[in-house]
Amino acid sequence: MAHSLAAASASFSPLAARRRPSSKVTNVILSRSSVSFQSQGMNFVSIRSRPSPLRFNICCSAKKETVDKVCMIVKTQLALPDGTAVTGESKFSELGADSLDTVEIVMSLEEEFNITVDETSAQDIATVQDAANLIEKLVVEKTA
């Protein structure tokens, strides 16, 4: 299912955090080049400036369901013992995965989500969250 954002705005101010109860949006100024905001019914969004301050890259975090599914696949592929904590922030290397394990994880994700991950994108995956974000991006591209 594709989601679209009808309208959004972000303002830069010296405040560290600002909440607007009427719009139920929280803006957090992380630095001069990074803004994050949350809104009810929307995923966490991060805006980071590129080398030019006029160009922005918008990254949406994956849905919880996607992250949870990736966690289960990682646990299965790495044969982790019951009770091993795997979260979005978990790094494959810290879970004991080597490069072959990572390739097998990516292959399992491709099969589970019916997507194809190119080699360059696969090399950028270091955490469960990275994998989940890429999956959602590829699923949206596939359905578009």
C-alpha cells in the first residue's frame, strides 16, 4: 500500500523542540542540517540537507510491521537463540553475521517481500532498520 503526504512544512528555529497541539505535529531541530517531525498517522520523517543547503533528502522510517518481520527473518537466518533481542537498531555484524550471512538475509527478504535488491543497495544495509527502510522503498517503487 502506498502512502502519500498531501502537505507538509518544516520551519527552522533556534528552539530545540516545539510542539503544536492544534496540528498534532512535533518538530525537532536536530542541527542546522537536520529536522525531524512526527504527526499522528504518519511515520517518522527526517529531512537532511545535502551539500547544497537548498537540496533535501526525505527519509521515512519503515512501518513497525516491516521492522518486526525483518527482525524475525534475521533471527531465523542467524539461528539466534530465543530471547535474543533484535530491534531496528541492531547491527547485523553485532548479531554475529558475516558477509555471507548478510547475503542470505537479503535473499530471504527478497523472497518474503517479493522484491529485488541490487548489489549496491545491499552493501548499504548495516542494520535491521536499514533493511526495513529499503524494503518499503522498493515495495513502493514496485507498485508505482
